[in-house]
Amino acid sequence: MSEKRYLGWDDVESCVRKLVEKIEASETKYDCILGLANGGLVPTCLIAKALHIKKVLTVSIKSYSGETAHEIQFLTSIDYKDLKGVRNLLIVDDLVDRGETLFEVEKILGYYNYSRKIVCKFDSAVLYTKLGHSTDSPYPRVLPTYTAETTTPDIWLVFPWELNIKDD
């Protein structure tokens, strides 16, 4: 088991503030935000509120059971009809570890842009990105557009909304 770092609400709020500053500095105006459940839902709400983004979508994805990584499972899907008229979409999650979740979501959005003629530019924002440089901890498959903080892959981050919750 890896070392655990327990994050508090102050950590989350600090990361959200950093992300909002970076997003505002980019001067990109997002008209829709896509939160990745479960970990990305709290940051999604905070970022949407701070940036005055009214259109908020969610998709539920499972890539871990406890601390064990497994194949990506979409529990709910992204409906391309919800993306009609969206020009700039911001994907939000709590962290990028292996980068598989973000890769799969971006792959679907790219497919919709091509096959369904959805003209939607998408970027991503996460609170934490885990960066490793050994064979045990490879670089993530996809890096987010915006990240608040980086950490090493050997630290297991425990977010405040995960405390006292049993894993299924």
C-alpha cells in the first residue's frame, strides 16, 4: 500500500482557486463543464460556480476499486445531443493518475466531433496530476490542460469527500 495523504477542504479550495486563475488567464470562455464522477463532481461544482458556467454535464466512470486500478468502465455515457451548440467544454476531475479516464473521455468527445459533426473544443482541469518517471510509475497517458498541483504516483490522495466511505 502506498503512503496516504489526507486532503482537507482548504486543500481543495486552494486547488480550485489555482485552477480558476489559470483558466481565466487562458482567456478561454467555457460554455459547458463536464464533471467526471465520482471524484470530479465537487471540483466541477466549485469551478462552474466560480466561472459562471451554467451548463453542467456529468459522466460516471469507474477505474479503481479501492486502491486497485482496473479497466475503465462507463457507468453512464456522454450523450452527444447534450453537446449540440457547445463550443468550449471543460472536463473536470479530481486527479490524473494513469491518465486512462481522461484519455477515454477525450476519445469519445473526439469521436463525436468527427462522427456527429459536433464542433466542440475541449480542455481538461484537475486538482492534482501524478507524475512519475520510473517503469513502475509511468507518465500519465494524457495530461490535463490545467492542473493545480503535481504529486508523485507513490502517494495515495484521500479527498475530504472520500473519508468514512466504504469502497464497493
